[in-house]
Amino acid sequence: MTRIRDVVQQAITTGYLTVDAENQLRRLLTTHYDLDDLNAFMSLQEAAMNGRVKQESRERCGIK
């Protein structure tokens, strides 16, 4: 089973969060997850806010 931290690591490594990965994170966040997953998700949010990770969904709708 994929963990939140695995999806986050992929996005941070590539600098890109795909729509599929966003959807996967939404599903995973509705299940039981541990503190490491929560911390990873918060790191992803920070990386996106600081421009280190771009979001495919925002590019599709023209949001920078």
C-alpha cells in the first residue's frame, strides 16, 4: 500500500505534483495515517507554497 510520504517524496524529488498524485493524496488523507505521513504532507505544502514543487492542476487552470 502506498503511503502519503511516498507520494510526497516523489513530488519533492521531481519538483512536480501530478493530478493523479493529488488525487491519490486526497484518498490517502481520508484513511488512517501516522505522524510521519502528516509531516511529509506538511513538507509538501510548504514546498508548493515556496515554488519548489509545481502542481499540474494549477498549471492546467492557469494559476501560478
